[in-house]
Amino acid sequence: MKTVLSLFTSLVLISLLLISCDSPPAPPTAPEEKEPLAFSAPQPEFTVTVTEAELASPRKELKGELNGVDITIDYGSPSTKGRAIWGSLVPYGEVWRTGANEATRITFDESILVGEDILAAGTYSLFTIPAEKEWQVIFNKVVDQWGAYEYDAAQDALRVPVKPVGVDSSSATLEFRLAPGKIVMQWDKLVLPIFLTEA
């Protein structure tokens, strides 16, 4: 009996000793700091007006201001009509009018940086060469052109590479809009952002 009692006493003493040796509990940690809220850049103001509604691909005109530069885009707005667009109706690797009928025209009232290159103030035909991973965006000095049938690369004022972005929401018609720091073209499930900054 004494042996059992001694053994029990020893176990109790060892337990008390271990408890007393434990370090005090750490103070509660402060909750992780959250990143500051990301405030969206102000959305540039612009309007889109239908100028020739009777056409199968209506002619539209965007007017707005981006980074202090007045921008006008005159374009034909084709519809998908259930057709496959990219790599089919609009082939990869070929110069495209970036719209329908007459080539899209774009006007800047001041010089502007497109990507990393300066483009002088003026009006240009806006052509593109679509591809799966990277497009070429072309500002051509010949303003009035029907399609890309008489496109002349020697008249290019500027070419810049632009990466297209696939999106979940589909646009049934080709549209242009202004967004912070860029012009955006969207058609079907593809968005093409053309980045612009002050020259």
C-alpha cells in the first residue's frame, strides 16, 4: 500500500513540476492587416452614337476623353449571328479592318503614347492582325479605305503588339469603349485592350 501511495505521490509531483515549467500562454496575436481597399480609377466619359442605322453592320461613333486627349472612333459594328468569329469569320494572320465595311477610323486631338510608342495627333485607319496569343494593332495614315483591300503597310504610322483577353460574357456586336488607361474593343468572348498614356 505504501508503495502504491508513494508512486501516486511521485506522479502528482512530476505533473505539478511539468505544469509549472510551461511557459505562459502567448498573448493573442493581432488580426492580420487587410490590404487597403483598391479604389477603381475614374471611368472615362464617352458616348457612342449610331450614325448609319440602316446598314446590316450599323456605323457607330464613339466620342470621349482619355488622359486629357479627345478621342473619336468611327466603326462598323458587325453581329455574330451565331457564327464562329476568331480564326474563322475573322482569320488569324491577316490584316483586318477591325469592324465592318469601311475601315475603322480613330482620331486623337493630341499626341499620345500607345504602349511605349508616341503616335502623333491626327486621324488614322485602325487595322489589326488577329492571332491566338498576340495581335498587331496598326495605325495607318490612309484614312478613307474600304475594308483592308488596299491596305499598304508602307503607310503605317505605328504598329504595336497587344494581347487579347478571353472573357466569359459574350458581346453579340463589335463595340469600342473607353476604360481607365485604355481603349477596349470587344466582340464575341474576346476583349482587346489598347493601352494609352499621355505623351
